[in-house]
Amino acid sequence: MDEAQRAFIPLSERKRHPNHLSVAYPATLEEYAKAVTPESHLSLFPPFAGQHFAISNLARETEALVLLPSALWMSSCEPKHNILHGYADSDGRRYQLNPVDVRRCLAIKLEYYLTYVQKSFTFPSRYCCLRSGEEQCANKALISLGAHFAAIRGARDLPIRWDSFCCWKNDVCAGCEEVAVSRVSKNQKSLWNNLPAQFDLPQWETMVADINSVPPGHSRRTPAQAMQ
Ligand SMILES: [Zn+2]
């Protein structure tokens, strides 16, 4: 039994745990913020390398589309090398996205990162005050931003982490911080809401309604069944 099968075992008990995987791969930003905490994942199943790829693939096989935006987004946060080549476990099994999802994940990685850079510089230059004297909030923010991007490494889970704001929020006045918090939050929600379209999926509402409309006894194949 490999790690993917272990992860999906609870799905075979779907009547008792109907929302098992939707807790780890949810449809709302609020639930996603909870799901990515280590405590949350450990309570469901031990995380394993390539997990997001494995779950993305099995969600496609079982037409559990509502899991895909968050599973593919988490996949896109993996290092580029792993998105391209997948992960191999100790038994030589490889967890790898299909070629189309590889392209989608690389595309959103680029597009969302460009949005991150653009918005990061827009917030202070457009919304911070430019008062003379000690409270030159925009200038302080822009200096911190330069240092942030000069040292940036790796991917960002942008819907819940906006580090380019965290690096200067304590340096500006309360008014500027409040405005920036609101703008960052608005942009994070927008990125989350656009995930399905980025992966060529129906809108969130449509997928949620679809998964809730499957009548008892007519459920689609579960990922656990797909593994058999
Ligand atoms: Zn200010």
C-alpha cells in the first residue's frame, strides 16, 4: 500500500466521513487557511511528498472537481523541478501531474507571482500617505519592499501569505496599515476566487452545488475505488 492509497482510505468510509478530503482541499479561503496548518493535515493523514499531485490526479479520475482548485494550487506552490518531474517515493512510485496540469501549474505560478510583484509595489505607492517629516509611510514601505524582493526565495502561498506587506506593516502609521490590510485581503480573495478559472474548471459555486447534488447511492467512484 503506498502513501496515496493510505491517504484515501478514509474516502472508502465516505458515509461516515463525507467531507474528509474537502477539509484538506477546501472550497473556501477561510477553510483553506485552516487546512494548511500542520496540525490540520496531521489530523487527517500523514503528509507525504507528492501528495498534492496524487490527490489532484485522483480527484480528476473520480470527477471530484471541487477538490482540484486547492489541490492544483498547492501543487503549483511546489518547486518548479518537482512540478515538472514529480516525486518518487522510497518504493519507486512516482507522483506526477498529467502534462496539461503541469502546464497549468507553471502558468499560474508565473501569473500569480507577477500579480504579487505588481500589487506589492502598488499598495504603498497608491495607498500609503506621503506626509513630510517622520511619517513618510510610502517611502518606508518601498525601502522594505526592495529588501524583501532582493532576498526572495521560493514560492508563496499567496491567498494566505503576503510577505511583502508583512515586511513593512509595522513601519507605517495606523491609517496606512489599515488601508493596506484591506487591500491585501481583497487581493487574496480575488486570487482565491480566480483559482478555478486558472485551472479551466467551473466556478466555485457550480462545483460545490454539483458535489452536493449527487444523490445517495449514486455517488461517483471514490478515489479509493479508483486505486483498485
Ligand atoms: Zn501613513
